[in-house]
Amino acid sequence: MTEPVRIGIIGAGMTGLSCARTLKDAGHTPVILDKGRGIGGRLATRRADNGLQFDHGAQYITAKTEEFQKLIESLMSVDAAGEWDIGERKGFVGVPSMNALAKTLASDLDIRRQAQVRSVTETEGRWSLEIDKETLVFDRLIITAPAPQTMALLGTGHPISKQITHVSLLPCWTLMAAFDDEVDALPASHRDPDAPLAWIASEKTKPGRPDRTAFVAQASPDWSQDHLELDKAIVADLMLSELCKMLSLDRSRVIHDNAHRWRYAKVGTPLGEPYLSNASKTLFLGGDWCLDARVEAAWQSGTAIAATLLSEL
């Protein structure tokens, strides 16, 4: 009897989850390893005291392809997604939080959290992963980490690492701020790519959210790069001052503020194809950095890897 092919996936963001979901539905049992406590990557939600919550990563999703639109519709059918009226376009968000999208896709998948992969070694066509004091061996390995982290894991001298040196990713500082409930109603979102705060969202305008005056503000790539290594408390103070100025808010009414740094948030120069693999099709690299800084692009990368794997197995 032929032994099942052991498939390992590093990263439980949209790329890793969509790849694993497709493989699982086809009868395989992939193992996902993620260094974090949660799943979803930038499909992220931060909770705070007093019932506050902030979607501090991806703000919403859109669909350019019929296939991804069908996924959104399936998520809406189980109340895991809803439409968000942001005026400028049709957007969708997870319900009751952005990470609900990831949690729904992750149902019944084998996900091992807080599993920091220390090293990756290829031996006789198999891949050995060192995780703390444990070693896991896979026949096929899919790495969905950002390109710089993937290169660090494989080594910059690895042949496949040399094929992604042109990929560039941009940082994003994100502010999470809440005010007392006397603040007047404001638009769902505000976008100004040339301003220090390029995007501002009113969290309570999203479906299924608490009726609290909470905002997520994301700095422009240039501002984020200029302030990249500052302490997050300093960054939060700077961004909060900017938010109050832009929206004419009274800073004395702030009841919560915090900042989060996404070092690899946006795609500057993409790979230009859905994924990359070695000649033997035992190693695959994927992520939104392959195509575009959109959740759909991450999903396309993951499903494309799964399709290729299934055709080879």
C-alpha cells in the first residue's frame, strides 16, 4: 500500500489556508505550521478592553474573478462575511471580525500554532523542518511567508531564493484608536494616498461590529518607512495627533490607542506569477507578493499551488 504524501505548509495566512483547504477537500491531509497564536496573517483583528476591536490588517476584500466572488458568496451564506458600504466601491469584510474569514476556511484543517520553523533542509527529495526541539519531515513543502522571510529561511544562496531577489515589499504602521461615544458620526472611510495617514476606517460602520467609536488608521508606505524603527508608543502618539487633526477630533476624548507595525504589508514589486517552484515540484513559494497586495491575490496563489500539486500527485 502506497504511503500518503506528507504535505507541509508554512504560514496560516490566506495563501496557506486556501492551499490547504483545496488539498483537504481533494482528500489530502496537509499540516500547516504558523509561528503566531492566531491564524489569518493580515486577516487580523485586535481586541482590547471594554469590548473594543480593530481590524488592524487587511481592511476589506474585493473580487475581480468569478472564482473568488463565489468564495465570498459561500462565506456570506454562513454569515462569516458581509458587505461593507465604503462609498467608493463594493467591499466585503469578515463578520463579526476580519479574522472570521480565515477561521471559516480553517475549519477541520490541521494547524499547529506557535510553531516557529527554525530551519529548512532538503535531504534526498524530502524536507526537514526544525521546530524548537522537534523535526518534521515532508514530501512536499509550501512556504507562504513574505519573500524576505522565505529567503532567510532557505538561505540567500539557495537557487530558488535567487529567483525572488527582485521582489520588494513595503511596510505599514497601523494605529488603533477609540474615543468616547460622544464623537459625532463620521464617514465609513477616508483615503488620501499622499497624506501621512493614507487610510482611515470607522470600525463601527462595518457589519457585525460593536457600536463603539473606534478607528483604524494606516500610514502611507513612505511615512511608515521613515518611522519604521521607532518605538510603537512614539508612533502611536504621532499617528494619533495626525488622526485628530485630519478628522477634527478632540484628543482629550481618546480612551484607547495602540500601534502595530506590519513590516511586509504591501507589494512594491511582485514576482509576476502566482507561485514559484523548484524543478522537482517538491518546494513551492507563494503569497500575495507573487501577484498583488490584495487578499484575492493571496487566495489565487494558494489555489494555484494546490492545483499544480494535485496534478502531480
